[in-house]
Amino acid sequence: MSNSKWVPLEASPDVFNSWSEPLGLPTSLTFQDLFSLDSEFLQFIPKPHKAVLLLFPSRGKLHDERKREENQGEGMWKGESVWWIKQTIPNACGSIGLLHALLNLPEKGQDALDPNSQLMKFKSASLPLSPIDRAKLLDESNFFSEAHLSASQSGQSSIPDDLDVDTHFIAFIEAINENGEKRIVELDGGREGPFDRGQSENFLEDVAKVVQNKYFDRAEGDTSFNMIVLAGQPDE
């Protein structure tokens, strides 16, 4: 597996769209900033709401609480409908988050990935594999490293000299569990699998509650957060 540290992706919709569009992002969807968790603000995000990507500070109490959750067996996902991959490339969490958002889109309809895209070809090849073998396949896929490099160079921020970072990207999607219930699922290549974050009645509002309760409230005043939503195209 790759031991080299990649340049972290800037938390920018423009960067995420430039990563995704050549690889098969449906034209019906776009990545856009999520500036507030306020319910009234969320009403203005055009539907459909397909995924939320969260950049958070992986340190202090927040880091410790996430580790405790997993050690105590909380959030174990019980279902077959989620695509998940283990992260083995340092600093690739932004691109892994993009994969988790995009490869869990519907298989059919206007919000589906292009069936002939590199992303769909990779997903098809990865489906029979374990999460760690998917990571090996990804490590051997030129499209992934090329897309990450291109996106990391397209941001407005300068490339840091120190590539040791303690911020981390994860994705939230909606999925159906083994009981047929809609659930909020947290996808993090650094965990041991998909993580069930509770019932989903209104996806975007329910994700906002999870982020507030499980991330903001545990961050002890740390403001190193950024959120991006994969949603419908805004009206012209």
C-alpha cells in the first residue's frame, strides 16, 4: 500500500466538483457549501440532498469520543446497501469522502453516476472485494491519484509545507438497514466500517443534528469545521 502522504484537499465545492465532474458526477447534482445548521437555512438547499461531507478537527475530546464510540460497539451498521472502503493512503480522506458520497448514489435515474464513467467502472470492479482489498485496488488505480492531485492543485489555498494534519473528512449518506428503516450512515475510511448515526426522517436536518450533537458540541470550542453538501443544482 502507498506510504506517501498526499496533499490534503481544500474543503471547497469548486475543488470537489472539479474532482468529480470528469469522473462521472451527474449533471443534476453539484457540491455546494453548507454554511449553517439552522433549519431555516437548510430549507434553501435545493433537493435532492444526497450526501454531506464534514471536515472536522480530529483531536482532543472529539477524537477521544469517536474512539470510545467504536471501542464500545456503538453505531454498528446492519445492512447490505452501503458501499464503504478502508482508507490506507495518508491525507486521502477528502478523496475517500468523495468516493463514499458518489459511489452510494442511486444506481438508476437522473442522479445516478454515468454507467461508463471511471467511478462506476471502479465500483463494479470493487463490489466483490473486502474493504481492504478495495483499498488495494484503489491504490493501483491511476484515475484516483490523478484526480486527487489535480483537485489539490485547483484550490485557492497554498499547499502546506507540513503534510501532517489532524483534520479529517467524513461523509454522511442515507441508507436502508436490514429492517427496512432509513438511517443516517457515517462513512469514514478510518473507522472499522459504516457507522449508524440514527433514524433519517429528513436527511439534511437529521445530519445537521448529528453534526451538532456528536461533533460541534464535543469540539470544546475548536472551530476547524467545514461542511459541503451534494445536492440539486440551484436555480439560475
